[in-house]
Amino acid sequence: MRVAFETHGCKLNQADTLKLSEEFHEAGFEIVKDDDPCDVYVLNSCTVTHVADRKGRNSARAARKLNPNSFVVFTGCYAEREPKTLISIRDIDLVIGNIGKKEIVGKVIEELNPEITVPDFSTSHRSMNSFSTRTRAMVKIQEGCNQICAYCIVPKVRGREKSVPVQSLINQINHLSESGFKEVVLTGTQLGSYGFDLESTSLRQMLASILENTDVPRLRVSSLQPQEIGNDLLNLWADPRLCRHFHVPLQSGSNTILKNMRRRYTSEEYVSSTNRIRSIVPNASITSDVIVGFPGESLTDFRRTSELCREVGFSDLHVFKFSVRPGTSAAHLIDDVDSPTKHKRSQILLEIAEDSFRKFRESNIGKHELVLWEEPSKRGKRDQFPTYTGLTSNYIKVKTESREEMTGVIERVKLGMTPADDPKVMTIVR
């Protein structure tokens, strides 16, 4: 049987999908792309906004339309939050939330072919690259969040914080490295609090252990809160294997709004944190998330956000319009910023982000960086050579044409200009 996967949302979901792929593969399923004919379609959903919810429902319907006889599985955060709503949709056959993800393979086999024996995944040794040519893998270091921000549904759909033991992470990463993966992205919901539930460890100690006990060429930390970024942690980036990219969620530049959101830092502390990164990790890329239109956000509040974004100079920025999430404390607030205003403010921030991203790219012209090349995305000019894309350590997307196979190759290149047809990437100089 053939199984396809579609993943929405965060890198943590990507890690979960990789694990599910491994389990289906070991159970005898053939892993195919999400637009290929398949017998089983697994949709790993997000629910951080109402837009994410709508995307999940639409994707399930599209999957059914593409494969009318397929068995459609809806899992992830949206499935955890509203299983009854989703199972009522005729295009969905099975709904299993985050807590039940480990049961998905068994449930599918039970429905489609009960004669198949479900492997014991707790003791098996999976070949993680047997069905994938990807060069980058996601490894979950922890799950859950105890911080309960006012707008965020994640604690309800991911549960309380729980860390993965260090030795387990080392074993996973070594196996990935042996399987051919060149970069590991450490993911989780609240990475900075890693180790609070383990004996005598922390995020810094865990990273130091991984650097000492693994040989994977690149490690990338997916996200950190500003109050978690201290000198002791940043000093680890003296090791070039740690990628010079920091995703540090902002959410608002207004201290009033940050307090109402129940964020644990001020705008001044946020700026201090980003300055600290740049002083210790030269030419680091800093990306962020911002919410516009949170209840009570005045024009003055928004202007503080836009001013802070200009001051920091993010290399990329994800802008979200506030969306009421049932079950959060913000759901009890009056959503008093109208949709046109949210849209206008989001466009202003996106323009600021594009300007700062352009300046960051331009500052890197002529510099030499290591690039990890991914699978070719398309053919080159006149259908001569494939076009490869890849990421630098500091999260700049680059592309090149090559007659040689480049997938999985880490190459030191000289960065060139941004092509007119693709403003989000840079070329290289050969």
C-alpha cells in the first residue's frame, strides 16, 4: 500500500511526520509524494489560527478529490482540539490527535488490512533514509509548553512540557548522520526550558553534549525566547557546526500588549537579546514572529512594533493577524481591531521585513558561506542542467545550476546577487 503525507505548521509537526513516515515504512507501506496516487493520506494539521484550520479542512477535501478511494487520516493540533467537528466531515476517515499519533499506523492497518502485523516500534531500528532523499532532518528535543500565553492554543493541544533524554537525542542524531543526513534541526515547543524535568541538565548542557558526541555536520536550533538567550548559551556558537540562525519570537513591540499577551519579556529586553546575539555570533540571521491586531492594540502600540522591527532588522518575519482561539484567555477579550486595520498593519510590517531582508542579503554579497544543497527543484535554462537550492548557515536561500549531482553536498561558495526573477534567494559566483 502507498501512503502520502502533508504537513502544516511548525517544525515540530515536521518531526512528527518524519517519525510517522518511518513507522509506516517499517510496516511495509510505500512512501509517496502528496500529489501521487495513494491508498492512505495522512494530514498533520496546525491550529494556531482560523486560517490554519481552514487550510486543514480544505487540504482534506483536496486529498479526497485527488484520490477518491484513499483512506484519509487527519492528525495533529487541529485534530487534538476539535476531533468531533473533523470526523463529521465526510472526506475524513480517521481523526487522531497529537496524543494518539503513536497509534495511527495500527489504526490504519486495522481498517485496511488487519492481517498485517504491526511492528513493535519501541524496539525496532528504523532506516530513516530508506524512503527519503532529504538532507535535513527534524529531531524533537521536547514537547509541550507551560507558559500559557494569552493567545496561544498550543499548551492545550501539545500538553505540558516534557524533555527527551540527552542520550536518546545523541542516539537519534548519530543514526541520522549514519543514514546520510547532513543537518539536524532541533525542534520543540519551548526549547529554552529543555531539561527542567531531567536531572542536572539544560539546553546549553544538552547542546554541548550533542556537539561532543555526534559528528553531524550541521545543527540548527529552531526557536528560542529572548529571555533564554544568555552569553553562556551563545558562546557555544563558537563551534561552526551550530548554524548562525536564531528564530526569536517578538509578537509585539508594545510593553502593554506584551504584558496582556503574558509574554515574559519587555521590548527593551528583546532588543538587548538580539544585540547580544549579534555581538557574540557575527553575521547571524535573526527571524521572528509578530501578531497584529491583538485585542486592545492601539495605533501607538502598533507603531512601537513597527519601530522595533526596523531597529532590529530581521532577516525574515512571519506576520500573523490575531485570530481568536477557543480555549485561550484571549478568547474572552473583545476583538476590537477590525479586519481592514489588521490587514493594513500586517502589510506595513511585511514591507519593513522585505526591506531589512534585502539589506541583509546585500550585506552578504561577496562573502563565502557553506551551503547545504537540497534536491533539484527544476531544470535550468534550455533544460540543460538541474537547478539546486540550499541554505547557508545563516539561513540565506541560494540557488545554482549544476551538471553534477549536488543533493546532500555541503559546499563553500561565494554569494552573488539576488536574481530579478526570485527576490527571496541569492546566486553564487563560480
